[in-house]
Amino acid sequence: MSRKKLILLVALGAFVMALPVLLAVGAGGLAIFLVSKSTSTSYVTSPDRPGVREVSTHDRSTSVRHEWREIQKPDGTWVKDGPSVGRNRQGKMLEEGSYRDGKREGEWTFWNEDGSIDLVRSGIYENDVRVQEGTRPAGY
């Protein structure tokens, strides 16, 4: 057997042995691409309110929808500021509260999938930190 054929066979063998790894990495890359493309985001602005936009996202893989308001800071960046809600695929609330300068502020309520209030996460927030337990009154 010639030296060229031997080198070619060794290279081919190495490629065949590495193929499962290459496919796994390629599939992982594809999965990451598919996950990142499964969320759509829309922005609605009004000429009456420059520097303010309403944002909504829809994760097609989970059907979870989030809506919030953003304001544009003087440096041009956008931050959450105002009411925010999240709903599951049936339209039931998952979370509700407000942001100030990109951080949770004030009363936030989080719901479990069964509709009960998540007492661990719900409460009063200051600067994105829960500082007090709290829930909405019954029947809300």
C-alpha cells in the first residue's frame, strides 16, 4: 500500500471516529439557533410619546407572553419602566408588577401554573430585591 493511501485511510478513519462528536456539536448549535429564534418581540411606539415604547414577547416553544413598557435613557439605551405582565398559553397570569429604571419596584405578584399565588416570589420589591412578603387581596 502506498504512503498516500495509508495517510488517506488514517485521515478517513479519524474523520469517521470524530463524526458523532461533530454531529452532536452541530446539532447543539442548531438547537441553540432554534431556541433563539423561537421568541418573537414586537415594539410599538407612539408619536405622542417619544422615548416610550410598549414591548411584547411571545415564546413560541412555551406560548408564554410578556408585555412591558420601556423608556429611552439619554444615552440611547432602553430600560423597562412601568407596568409588566406575563401570561401562560391559556392567558392566565404568571406575573404582574412594575419596573423602574429596569428593576422591579413596588408590588409584584407571581402565580404558579395551577393558579395559586407563588408566596416565595410575590411581595414588595425595591431596586429589584424583594423586601417584604405580600400578596394581592383575595378575589383579585
